Amino acid sequence: MSLIELENVTYHYPFCKEPALRQISCTFEKGKFYGIIGENGGGKTSLCNLLRGLIPHFYRGTLEGRVTIDGTDVRDWNTGRLSARIGYVFQNPFTQISGIKPTVFEEVAMGLENLGLPKKEIVDEVLRVCKLLDIENLMEKSPNALSGGQRQRVAFASILAMDADILVIDEPTSQLDPQGTQDVFEIIHTLRGTGKTILLVEHKVDLIAEYCDEVLVMQGGQIVRKGPTAQVLADPELAELGALQPQVAMFGHAMAAAGKPLEEIPITLEQALRLVRRRRGEI
């Protein structure tokens, strides 16, 4: 069942001659995990802004075509209701933290307070989410005293506490060191089993290969590839489209070029090891 539908969507930011998005038509199904990759400036963040309702409600500009979420045009959604329906994790964890709450517990609870939920319900939900993301030890600390990886965990927690059906996650590791990146990987692993619809923009294609059901490749404001993860990430033309390819996929193509092809092009290390062992007759 299609949860989000885009039909011939073109969007210009205010005062920009060239469109940020060009003639995009695609659907996103309920409960699937989508990866969005492609060149810098290719339209990935603009697509996130559109799906989150920041376009057209905040950025304005000119939006052509049709964008529907649960059958309702994004232009007709109340922004408050839409923010509760779609959670958005930004690139920079330092800008997502409100800066006005003295503890992590209160930071995570803020969205629920804004919804006017009963106190006990808020406390129970915050405790549940903090346990889920393994930040119980941070609950009494100041959000402003945390590392980048810890802040990103808190940002995820504040969004998950709202229990949004759709999560849009825009390059969550771009500002983080290796440890912070590993923290985010663990969160992504946790999210995969929640049944939510997730759209993840990420340059680290190994993460995309590991978790996503489908992948979209964006270039020049257009979706130039869309399909099952194994199919898209094994495409030898990815580099020409400005997108990275998993190293093991490049290894698979090199093996084929050397006359020693594997049964298929791998996209994860585990898959590559299995295929190599099978080719050697070990399994």
C-alpha cells in the first residue's frame, strides 16, 4: 500500500532559477526502509524537506505536481499534525537539540508535552525510548554537555518518543566521528524492526546495503534509479550517476572482469565472503 505518492513534482526554492527537484514521480510503501543516495546537491535534502512538509509550508517557493501523504495533499496538511505524523532527524545533531531543556529526560519529553499528553504517559514513553536507545545513563545530564554521537542518540529519542509512523533521516552520520557513527548504526539496527516507514539519506553505502529494502539514486534533482537494494547497489553505472558503490560490489565486478565471476554481485561483506567460499567449493 502506497503511503506517500509523488506525481510529476518540480520545485523551485525562492529566487532560484533552476529547480531543486525535477519531474519526480515515485511512491513509498508503508513499513519499508528506503535508502536515498547520490551526488552532493542532487536534491536529496530537498526531497526530505518536501516529504516532511517544510516544502511548501516553510520554504515556500514554487511547487508543481502532486504530493500526497495518506491520500491528502501535502499543501492541505496542518503542519502540527504533519510534524506528529512524520519525524525528521537532521544532519547536524547540534542544531536539533532545543537548547532550552536542562536535562536529556526533559529534552526527549518536550514534544510529548507539546501534544498535551498526561504526565504519567510522558514519563513512561520517555523511559521506554531512552531504554530502547541505551541512553538511560544520560537522562539527568545536560544535552549541551554531550558528544556529537550522544546528541544524535538524544535527537533520535525525541523523535521516536512522538511515535511517528514515518521517519525521515537526513545524513545522520555526516557530522560524527567513528564512534558517533557506530552509535547511529546501532540505532538504525534498532529501528529496522519497528515496522515504521523510514527514509534514510546517507553517503555510507555499506549502511544502506545492510538495512534498506529499496534504494533511490538522485542526480540533478531527479530520481535516476529506484529499486531493490541489491539491484541498485550492484549497478556498475552508479559512479557515473554520482553515487558511491559498496567496495564488495566493486570487487564482484573486478572478479567478473578477470574471468572469475561470482554467482552474483555482492553488496555486503557477509554476502561477499559467502560467494567467495562457494566459488572455492568450501560450501
